[in-house]
Amino acid sequence: MTEQTHKAGFVNIIGKPNVGKSTLMNVLIGERLSIISSKAQTTRHRIMGIINDDNYQIVFSDTPGMLKPKYELHKNMMSFVHMSLEDADVILFVTDLFETDEEIEDVIEKINQSGVPVLLVINKIDLSKEGQLDAVTVYWTQRIKAETIIPISATESFNTERILQEILDRLPSHPPFYDKEELTDKPERFFASEIIREKIFLNYKKEIPYSTEVAIEDFYEEEKIIRIRAIIYVERSSQKGIIIGEGGKALKRIGIQSREEMEKFFGKKIFLETYVKVEEDWRKNKNKLKKFGYDQ
């Protein structure tokens, strides 16, 4: 390949919550960049991951799971989805054997009108019963204008290589958008907060994870250690008690799990301090959302 035919473009992953978008992106990139959790709405920001090769650069964005707005926060998340349609060279529309188009009809209509090539990815086929994949394929091809259908299992990394090939076939010739040494455009403290937030999703039930936000107040990197001070914000003082737990045990467990994960991610020793603060009804307040970075 000559220098003139270097390809580069933006590939946006769109789909309902829980269909496996984050898992897929991590498989494609080969680095654990966005958090994976079995609960809906865990990805609130457009997390960018980048695949670099001598001949191409693919910039992925993982949109928040699509849903009907209930709070200001949800409206914000949907604005990310709509933005992602505007700057895409290729759309990966990810669904699975169990999802329908309920609640996302308007987004599908926008996708169909966007003129952007769509790759329809049907995930979780490792769970398929006889004839199920055919029925699901018929269902979605009647609803979305897709150039091709790719059945995959993201957890088993089955057929995910084909996605890369289909993307490359459709990427425009363009010099790289980002430095080839960069894997992501997010700062390191963003990943620190995502790791803590994932541990909260894994350790607490019901509305607690959805009512929390993690802010990294301090991130000091020294030669052999990174010192991190994190604030976990909740909406009510009763939630603060649940997060901390009896004798501080629950918060300590979050701290230990997060520190171990961060040490793997950053490849350094981590000194992590976590605090819990109440920020009443932050999900319904535009100014508070802005403070947490939802300012799109």
C-alpha cells in the first residue's frame, strides 16, 4: 500500500443497552477501554478507541445505550447518539438475538436517513437456538438499511475479524486523525473513574449504581506510583450509607477491587483514596450534569 491510500475514518457503534457494544469494542481494539457491565446505561460518554495499522486508522466511538429520555441525563445521552450519526463514516448497529426496535424507532429512522453505510451486527449467537438467527436476521433487515449482516459472539470473539474487514472496505482514503502512538483520546483520570464506576455496578443493586457519579479530584503520577483521590457522589444521604457499608466495609471492597484493576491497567502501583459525598438530585440538574462533564 502506498502512502496515498492510507485509510482513516470514524466508526460509531450504536445499539440498545446490554447488546454487547462495549464488549465488542474491547475485542476489536484488544485493550480494555470501555467498562463492561451487565447493567444498562453504564456507558454515558462517547469513549473513543483507536486501531492503528501502517495502512489505516479506525476511530471507534461507543455511544451510550439508546433509551427514551427520563432525566436530563438521558436527554444528554441521546444527544451523543444523534451526534454520533453526524460524524460517522461507518455505523456498526449492534443488536442481539433478543432485542427488538421498541423505543428506538426514531433513532433507526435517523440511521436510515443518514446515508452512512450500516453494518448490522447480531451478537450473542453462541446462545442461538435452531432457526433463531434466521428469524432475527429477517426481523432486522426489514427495519434497518444495512449493507451487510455479520452474526458474531463478542464474548467468544467469534467472527469479529470480519467486522474489521467490512469496515476497512468502506473507510475513505485519509491521513490519520490521531497520533499513531495514541490508543485513545481520553485522559488517564477518565479511565480511573470508569474503573471505580464499574466496581460500583458490580457490587451494588437496584438504583444505587445509577445514582452515583465518580469524580477524580487528584491524579498525581510519580515514577513508581500513581496517587489518586476519588469522590463518589450520590443523590441522597441514605445512599451514602449504603455505599460506605457497615464499618466502611463496602467502600473498602470497592477501593481494593478498583486499585487492583488500575494497577493492571496503568502498569504501576496505585495509592487510591475514596470518599463519598451527597450531591442532591444531580441527575435532574443541568448545572450539576455540566460539572460531571455532560455538557454536550
